[in-house]
Amino acid sequence: MTAIDLHWQSPEVVYVFDGYCGWCYGFDETLMAFWQANRHRVPFRVVSGGLFVGANKPRIGTLGFIREANARVTQYTGAQFGDGFDAVLRDGSLVLDSEAAAAGFAALREQAPERAVEIAAAMQHAFYIDGRSLSDPDTFADVARTLQLDAARVRAFMTGPQGGMAATEDFALARALGATSFPTLLVVSDGFISPLPRIGASVQMLTRHLDAALSARAAS
């Protein structure tokens, strides 16, 4: 496997998430506000981490902890889960495939990488509100239309070899960054990785930690 070079020329905020991660969904609103407050001064990169990959692609109905976990997500973040998602949970047959989800996300991101935070939130809305499968290219085509992106191009990217390659590259980068749980939020600069707070942090707290990380790198 090719080594991943993290010696990027300028600092970036890196968000590692998974489309099927409920805590990531709960973090969407705070992350969006943090991105909007700081995107003018530092680039944001969003990477799929790979929660359900390889042989670990369960049917949602086999994960008995989900309702309790989602109740905690709502308690701590205020995020609500939609009727479409509740129907998927009751049915129980949906296979959670993070590889397909990452390919779909990469297909959207490829058109507008500077909007990756917004894209990730829209993708999770499709699942956690509408109950759309993140293995279905139609889901990502519809998200593309909502975001005024090219739906046909998204479909071709996701279902072609580019989608799988992009997912694999994302998972490798997540591992290189040491992201073993999701959401993970980092500042990466010239090989240095500085973690930022996650669930429960305010936009102001996140910005203070970002300021400190940027100042530390500038002084080194």
C-alpha cells in the first residue's frame, strides 16, 4: 500500500465521518455552522471513514442498539430522525454498506469539493430523515439535483470504478489520520495532526481550538 503523505502545504480542517453514523448526523448542524464561520480562512476536507465495510455490513434490523443510540443523539444534539428513517428501522432489511455510501459521497464531492460539508449533511439527511438507502445511486442523483449538481455525472462516478477507488482512498486517509471513531475533526498541517472537539462543542469552542492550532503551527 502506498504511504500517505500528510505534509500538506497549508493547514486544513479535516472531518472524518460515515454516512451511516448517527452521531455524525447529530454533529451536522454544528459542523455546518463552524464551516460557514471559518471556511474563508482555512480549507475544509471531508473524508469517509468506513464504519461498515468488508464482511461487516449488517442489516439495520440486527443492530438492536440503534433506537437507544439515536435517542441519545437527539438528547445531546437536538437532531431529529424522520418518518422515512423510522420506517427503514421497522422494516429492518436495509444493509448498511459504508463502501457504497463513500462512493456516492465521493461522486458528489468530486463536483464541488469546497461544498463537502454541505454535501455530507445533505447525504445524511437523505438517510436519517427520508430513509433513503446510501447504496442506491438514485439517492445520490436526487441529492445532486437538490444541490444543483450534475445527477448523471454523480451516477456514473458512483457506479463506475472511480467510486470504489475514491472510497478506498478515503478509508486509507482516515486510517493514516488515526481516525478510529466518528465523527472525528482535525486540523492537519505539515504532518502535524491536532484534534478538535466534537459532540457537545459549540461553534465558538471549535473556533477557539482552531485558532490555537493555527497559531501553534505558525509559531513552530
